[in-house]
Amino acid sequence: MINITHNESTSTMINITNYETTSTMINITNNESTSIMINITINESVSRLNVTSDDQDFRQSWINLVVGCILLTTTTLSVFTNGTCLYVFFIRKRSMLTRINSYMAVVCILAFTKAIFGYPMVVSSSFAGYWLFGEAGCMYYGFLMTCFGLCTMFTLSLISVDRYLMVVLCKFNGLSINSFSISAISGSILLSVILAMGPLVGWNKYVQEGLGTSCSPDLELTDAVSRSYLMVLMIVAFVLPLSVMAFCYWRIFSKVMETRRNLFPGNKHTDTPMSMTRKKNINLEVKLALTLVYIVVAFLLCWAPYSVTMIWAIVDAKSLSPLLISIPSLVTKLGSCFTPLVYMGRDRKMRRVVKENFECLRTESENIISNQKEIVRPAASNVNTLSTKAHTKTKGSCNPDKMSKRSKSSAKTGLGQTINETVV
């Protein structure tokens, strides 16, 4: 700071020169309303500040563009993969909607809904460089993502509990959806809604996070109430479900291995039909358990960075940078398309049904193209044209049910039927 006192009615010019740069003119009015002009030559830090600011804006615009492209790809994949699973479960092959698959259907519904009603908001905001939907849109988006993310985690936990009750405790018989499944799914939805409503009623709050193109619970608040919400969210939504899933799948694998040892002591496998059937059933049970474990691991890997960030926020919220908050939030959205991809990759029946429908879709597309060619092609007579079109349409008809009957396996024995109808 430079303090100059001037009592005369004359004009004074003071030059303060530094080494490298541009000049800035400062006018100070003295007691006599006479102008004192100070010409200060400042070093290049001012211009550097402007360049740095422009450079930061440039980098942030590129970061937002990359994030927008990733989210657009994720949204497209999520809609396609989850929509395919839902089409198979509810339209194409309702017999596949068994008790275990009902949980998977819930996971797909949650991911599909997020991709339709949530992700486009972040995609458009990322391309724009700022949040486009105001405070009300921020609360809507934050509630939707939090509620559906919690419900997905709880549903994956329910799958492990269901398998534990069936394989280890032998509580359930058959494949149909029972009262336990309905009650468990309803309870997980209710708990998710209650927890997600916390920021709406003053327990923390939904704010723009990271780069300012999405919304979530505020990780940077330092008061005890806001931190308590993050701690409850961390324990209820991550630590407890992870512990439950680890215990259940450990007991399932232990039970399966114990059954294998009891059936085949000393690894001496006989070749009788009964022993071969039991061996196949055990292998199918192991494959089913591994499929579910892969799904859980893929989902947890997507949520682990956000959980670490949440712990960091509880310990030292002020040290979090916008980019450090945005990256884990981006990774969590990848779980929406990984879960159905893992499921379709491991489930033979699902792959077969999807393949049959795509083959039929391709056949119908070829028929439409050929029919259009017949319409525009000059015909010798109207009768010949109509007969050719009718013949083409009849020849190209596709029925996925007939295709599935030709490729359907014939394993229908005891536990093997149960496992085959469940996933593998």
C-alpha cells in the first residue's frame, strides 16, 4: 500500500518502476482536489494472472468436454444393456424372471431409470460447462442419484442373502418369487428413499459438486450435522452391505466345497449318472456364485473411489479439489452399464435369447430392405410384383420361439434344474 499526502494545489507525478512490464495509471485525489498521477510499472504477474486464468478456463472446458463424452457413452451403453435385460425379463422370456433374476431386474430398472431421467442432465451440463437446471433441478438430480444408488447397493446385498438362505440354510425351495423377495425389495426401496431425503430436510444438502456440472450431498460442509449424514451414508450404504456380501458369499463357497468333498471323498469321482448329475449341479452352483460375485465386485469397484472421497471429506473436507470430487462421481456412473454386461457375459441362457432376437431383428431388417427394393423396381406386371412381395415377406418371417426350441438344452434334474433356470 502507498499512502501519499499532498497539501498543495499543484499536480505531482510519481513514477515507481519495476523490471519487466506494463504500466498501470492510478489517480489519487488530494485535499485540494488536485490530481496526483502515479505511474506504477508493475512486473508481469498481472499478465501472468490473466494468462493463468484463461489457461484454467481452457483446461476446464476440455475436462468438461471429455467428461461429457464419457457420460454420453455411458448413458448410451446403460440404456442399451439394461433395456435389453428388461426386454428379456418382462417381454421376451418371462419364464426367466425367477427369484434371483427378480433382484437383477430391479438393478436393471434402477440403472435404466438413472440413464433416462438423470444422466442427460449431467451430459448437457458438461457440454455447456455449468449446471443448467437451477437449484430445484440440483435437488431432483441429487435425490435421484442418491436414492437409486443406495437401492442398487441394498439389492445386491439382498441377492447374497437370498443365496445364503437357499444354499447354506436351505430355507427356500423352488424358483418362484416369494414373500421374502417382495418384502426385501420393498424394504430396500423404503430405506433408500428415507436416506436420500435427508439433504432435502436439512440433514446436509444437495449442492453442485466438483466441476459444477452435477449435484450430490455436500462433501465440503464442516458442521457436525452434515458430517454425521456422510458417516451414516458411509456405514449404511457401503460398509454394512460389503460386510454382508462378503460373509454370505464366503459361507456359500464353503458350503459348496464341503458338499463336493462329501460327495466325492478323496477326489474319486465315479461315472454313475447320479454322481455326474450331482457334480454338474455343484459346478453350476459355483458358477452362479461366481457370476454374482463378479457383478458385486464390478459395482463395488465403481463405488469405492466415491467412498474414499467421502471418508476424506469427513476427515478434511477443505483439502478436496473440484476435480478430485468429480472423478469418483464419474466412476460411479460406469457401474450402470457394467452390471448388465457382466450378467449377460456370464449367463448362457440370457446370451442365447439376446442372440436369437438380434438374429430376428437382422432378418426383419433385410426383409424390409428387400421389400422396398421390390416396390421401386419396375415390374412386368402388377400381379408378379405383388406375388414377389408376398413371397419375400413369408420367406423372411422370423420366430425367436422356434429358434429357442432348437437350441434349448434338456438338463432337468433336481438341483440342476433349479440352477439352470436361475442363471447358468
